[in-house]
Amino acid sequence: MTAHTPVADRAAEAARAAAPCERGATVWLTGLPSAGKTTLAFALAERLRHEGHKVEVLDGDEIREFLSKGLGFSREDRHTNVTRIGFVAEKLAANGVKVLAPVIAPFADSRAAVRERHAAAGTEFLEIHVATPVELCAERDVKGLYAKQAAGELSGLTGVDDPYEAPTTPELRIQTQGRAVAESAAELHAFLTERGLA
């Protein structure tokens, strides 16, 4: 007797059978501030668009300015911000868009909630850990956050005086130390190709 396939499973099967350009997915890039998440996302987005994919980058800073305006940086507010981004990402991905979300999302339970939302809808979710050491992030200090924290002008900096729970089993862990952006973007593109997404 054949078991009934849940609707979500059938949707996921149909998505996997589609051509790479037609398949949506959320690619969540988590990592410390100044790890290179956003730079990597935009480099990959350019390549995917050139290949004919529909791509959207949900930049964490832009989301905070518009969708999550008014939220602070308490654990609860961070969770709300991440789940809002996850909601938008899933809706786009379910409609054939490759969603690149370079968002710190410091807590494992928040990322798990986003993964569960995608799983329930049969939408692909890939967690990518941009594993740049905090020392290198502090050297890059793209927004001057590490300098402000060191000077006592800022508190609650993720990975320094606020927790960052690195993924234990991400789909991919990218080491950016000593590598050009193009190399990291090529590694991520190759991974997506293996998954039938590029």
C-alpha cells in the first residue's frame, strides 16, 4: 500500500524537479559583524542574475531600517527581526526567487524557527556559516562597531559582549580568511550547483 505524500513533500519534489533558474530557495548567510556576509551575497547575486535567476538580497541593515524599524537588540527583538525576515524570504523563495539573506541571526533557535517555517511550506532553506574569526572581523570593522565597542561607546556587539551561537551543522561553512571575495562566491555557487539551484 502506498503511503500518502504530504502536500509539503509534493511541493518540495516539484521544486526539485524544476530547472535551476525556476527553483526558489532561501540561502541564509549567518556570521559575525564584518564577516563578509553582505559582500558575498551581492557577489553571488550578480553571478546568479547573469545566469538568468530571479534573485533578491534581504540585507539585514535595510530590513532593520524599514521592516523592523523600532525594534531594539534584546534577544526577543532580535528573534522577531529574524523571523520577519524568514517570513518574507519564504514567500519569495516559494515563488521561484533565490533569496540571499546576509543576516547575523545570532541565536540558533531563531534560525531553527526560520528553517521550520520553510520546511512546513516545502521551501528549500540553506544555512551558510560565513566563519570569519572575530579577530579578522574586528580588523575589517566595516561599520566601525568593533572600534566603538572597544572605546566603550557601544555595548551588545554580537560575538564580543553579546552571544553568537555559531551553527553546528550548517549546509555549508565558508572560511573567508586569506581568500578573495570571488573565491568564496565561487565556492558557494558550486555548492548551489550541486544542489541543483545554479
